[in-house]
Amino acid sequence: MTSNAWTWSAVMATMLALAAPTIFAIDKRSGNPVGVPPRTVADDVRPVIMAHRHFSTIDMVNRLRQERSRSIYRCDTA
């Protein structure tokens, strides 16, 4: 599995773990909400997504720099 797949798996597992209590948020007998409010889940999930975006950007920039340095090296030696 690539690091990108691992990251997405971790993001999805975190989202599922945080959202699972809200899937069944209504108590069948009383009608009162139970579990984590949706706003709290959204506030917890957003930093995870932003962190993934940050590290994906860093990874992409590093790969582009490596490709650029290789292509510059090839042009100089050719």
C-alpha cells in the first residue's frame, strides 16, 4: 500500500470513528439526541483533512522538485 493510500485509510477511519456515534443519534424511546453533535464532529474532522492536505502538498512539491532537478541535469549533460 502506498503512503497516500495509508493516509486516506487513516483519514477515513478517523472520520468513521468520530461520526459513528452520530449515525444513531436519536434514542428510539425518548427522541432526545444522544452522542456527539454534528458540529463537534465537523470541528474534529476538519483539522484531520487540513493536515492531510498539508502533508500531501509537501509530498507533491518534493516530487516536483526532484523531477525538475533531474530534467535540468539531463538538459545540461545532453
